[in-house]
Amino acid sequence: MILCGGKGTRLRDVSELLPKPMVSIGEQPIVWHIMKSYAAFGVRNFILCLGYKKEAFIDYFMNYHLRTADVTIKLGHEPELIFHGNTPESDWQVTLANTGLEAGTGARVKKASKYLSDKNKHFFLTYGDGVANVDIAALYAHHLKGGKLLTISAVHPEARFGGMLLDGNNVRGFEEKPPKADGYINGGYMVVDRDFIELYLNDDDTLFFERAPMEQCAKDGQMQVYKHEGYWQCMDNQREFLLLNKLWDGGNPPWTKYWK
């Protein structure tokens, strides 16, 4: 399940015409990159929680083969499309769930949960604006071993500033910005037990997954972390949009580590 319904106001200069998960890295939207990272581990059944500009997702996935494969078009009164070859994503199943324009993330998960398979006790959940080289198999094994209702991937955000080296009130020098901050944040790439939904979620549009549900889950001792020390990067602003595209254009973007 991928949260794709927000308005992405901090990326407004790039995403004025598109929802943030549909902003491209290379030729494909960032949500496709996220899906590819899961598909590399055999996760190919996706539920997209839509809201803002949901039509962009509908258009993209409805016309996916037209965008990615060679096609012959027979014109006339009975037109026909003939696609040549399969795309690597031909075995993906994508459910486009309209979870409301103003719904919070908790409400979106609750509303979209009706599309979860009855045979699955757990499901993956992440945000539609962050790429990573998380080992999904190891993450899932960690979740099962811990026996908690929720496992979140703890990641190091990009460090924003360097530091000053001080001697009393005197500046001795400057320390360059490290590549990563020392602390951890929630990087998405979560595993959720189905019981979490019944215990902590409802379809009230004011409910945000990251607030009362996660806070109560933590108080109940039912939340754990999977420490991901590898690559993670969100796309929150134009600088990060340019950074991710530069890495993609370089030919070896780090989030594709497990892609086949």
C-alpha cells in the first residue's frame, strides 16, 4: 500500500500540475521507482491510496502499455491495438483507491484496507515520495521475528548543515556537512499487521497515521524499528528533485541496488 493522496505543497514549483508521486525521475514517476524496488522482492500487488489529482494516476496506469511498449494501431470503424512484447511490469496488479481529497494518512489506510487480500496477515506500507535500497526481505523477516504490530524503517536523513568548530567564543574552523545526520527518522517502508487497522485506525478524515495511531501503538509496546543504514532519499523540494534526477542520469542510482 502506497500513500499517494497528499498535495505535496513543498514541491509545488515542480508538481503544480502533478501529484508528487507522479513527478518523474528520468522517464518514470517516483511511485514507479518505489514499486520497482518492492517488485524486486516479489511484491507485485499494489494498492495506491489516491486523493489529490487522482486522474494523473488513472491516466498513467490505464495507458501504461501505450507508454512503455511498441504498439500497432489498426484504424477504421473497428480500431485495434496490437502490443509488441511484454513489459517487465506485466505481472503487476495495481488497485487505484480513491481515499478522498482531504483525508489524513490514517484514514486513507483504513479506507483502502478493504482491498487487502484476506490471505495476508501483514502488508507493506510506504509513502509515495521516497526512494531507498531497503532490503525488503530482511525488513519482513525482522517484522516477523519481532512479533509487533508495526515495523518502521528508521533511516538517516540527509544532513542539512555543516558545523562550526569553537574554542570558547572563538571560531577555530568549519566542519563540512556530513552526508547523513546522526539521528533516525521514519523513512516509511513499513510492515503492518492487519490487527493494527482494527485497533488504531478509522475512516475519520482527520486521522493521520503518524499521530495518534503510531503514538498509541508505541505506548502499547507494539512498534519496532528496522534500522536501514543504506540509501534513502525523499523528494520534498526542487533541490531533491534535481538530485534524484542527476543520480538517475548518472546510470547507477543507489535505490536500484536490488532491481533485476
